[in-house]
Amino acid sequence: MATESVTAAAVDPGWEALAKVAAGNADAFAPLVESHQERLLRLCERLLGDAEEARDAAQDVFLKAYRKAADVRPQGQVYTWLYRIAVNHCLNKLRRRKLVRFLRLDAPGDEDSPTFDPLDRAADPASNLEARRRWQATRQAIGKLPENQRSVLVLVRFEGLSYRQVAEVLGITEGAVESRLVRAMRRLEAAQEAESSRVSSAEGKR
Amino acid sequence: MTSGTEHELMSLLRGELAAEEARELRARLRREPELAADYRRLEQTWNRLELPPPSPVPPGFTGRIMARVRSERASGSLSWSSAPNWVRATAAASLLAGALLGIGVGRSWPAADASPTPEGAIAGLKVSSGEDLSLAAGYWKLIVESTTGGETEARP
């Protein structure tokens, strides 16, 4: 395990860049941003469900990483460390969002179902509409998951991380990753069944 | 379905099972229709999870971050937020130690138990030559008059 981390640290040039940043060379941070911005933006967007908010969040995550450069201990891959900062940051944002909605007395159904306008890549309007419906359903179902299950599901399903990588990002055991994922899947299955019956009953009324 | 089996099915779906375990579970799926139905349901739920393609990285994104980094560095390399954790921890510990010391000293201070009296207050304002401070005496008179409505004679 220790050998693996040392090897990974030696392979990942990001740690070297961070060491330069810690030594006062702020410009050494730019290549790190270049190489990780796409995946961090994607992660923030999937956790927050809003592209605009994700851009702000990703900027904040990079700034936090810059501030922590002096303290970080090279272990594993740099992106794992960045993911950890991003997940914590986004979950904090979601908590604040929930609190704001609670204080504004919004309806519970509105919670965590932000509007988003994904790229229109489908040529056929009908299939475009269907895709949007599926995305919206997924977004809402994920939004209703407890935050610990949500982060595991997003990292495994949409970021394609292995249990071991997710465990490293979240600082939990692989067994805990597995349990959270199974619990999330049970909830999603129930949500999808409910959605299917809602759609069928709506079609039956027409 | 037991929790263990559910975990195994999930691991099979994710490709997280070791080759031998995966082979055994696949053989069970062929033998047990109920288990196979559970697996199909899990797979269907998994495949129905779809999110829109992620937005592209906005132009100038790196530049904006680097501008914030440079402005932070310029505005205060000594700022609290940019200080390393050990500096912040030491500062917090010093503050706490200072506060505890202050409380301890405050409690053990003899003067803290003495109840203030007008005489004591005036005596405390005597200068080394032994003369009363006329300004302090004047203030005391004003305080007494305002609290008693001027009925009581003010002390000198």
C-alpha cells in the first residue's frame, strides 16, 4: 500500500507542481488547473446540478487547493485529493442551499431539483424531449438521496471511479462505499418504479 | 435477497468482483431465476441513470483562477486564510491558552472580591501627593445626584 502511494506520487507530476506552489511559485499552479479543470467542473456540475454554480464551485475548489498546497502530503493521485476538496465543497454548498430553501419556506419538492439547460445534441425534438425527461428524473432522484449516498453514486456511476478510489476520495472504507451504493440503488429503484407508475397512470387518463 | 447477495450483485455489475467470485455468481444467476430477476432489475436501474453531457470548460477559465490566485498572493501572503494549518493551529492554541490564563488570574486576583465603595473609588483616585482629584470628586457628585434625584447630599 505504502509502495503504491509512493509510486503514484512519483508518477503524478501534480505533486511536484504543488511543491513549487508551496515554495512561492504561483505560476506553477496553472498547468495543474489546466489538467484537472474539466473533470472538476464535471464533478461539481453533477453534484450541484447547475452549470453556473459548478463554475463558481470549481474556481473555489482550485483556490482552496492553492491555499492548501503548503500542507498537502503527496499520497496517491493529485486528482483524488482535488476530488476530496470538491466533494466537501459541493456538499457544503448543498447544505447551505437546503438551509436557504428551508428559511424561505420553499416546498419540499423543490429541494435539490435545480433547473438546468443541458446542451441540445439530439437532432430529433421528440428524442430530445425524452432525453431531457430522463435527465430530469435522474437529477431529481439523485437530489433526494442523502448526501453520503449521493457523493458515492456520482463518483461511481458518473465519474467511473472504482470502490477503492471512492474510498480514498471520501476517506471511508471500501465496504462503506459498497453499502452506500447499494442503499442508494434501492432508493433509486423505488423512485424509478414510482415514476413509471406515475407516467403509466397519466397516459391511462389521456 | 440477502444483503450480502445484493452487495455481490452490485459488485458484479460494477466489475468489482474477483474473476473466480464473478464466475460463481454468474453460475448462480443461471440456476436461480429469482436472483437473475433481481440482477436484471439492478442493471436496469443502473442503466436508466442518465445525466446530460457536461458543459464544456468556459473560455478563459484557467486565466480567471490564476487571476484570483495572483490577487490573493499580492493582497496578503500573510493573510489568515492563506496561512498554513500549523500556523493557524498554533495561533488558536495560543489564544485559548491566553484566555484560560486570563480567567485563572482573574479569579485569583484579590481585588476582584472587594466590593466597590464610594470611599474606595475616591481613594483610588488619589494622586501620590495625597490631594483629591477634584475632577473625580465632581464626577462622583454628578453620579450620586442623578441616581438619587438630588435628594441625598453628595459626598465630597
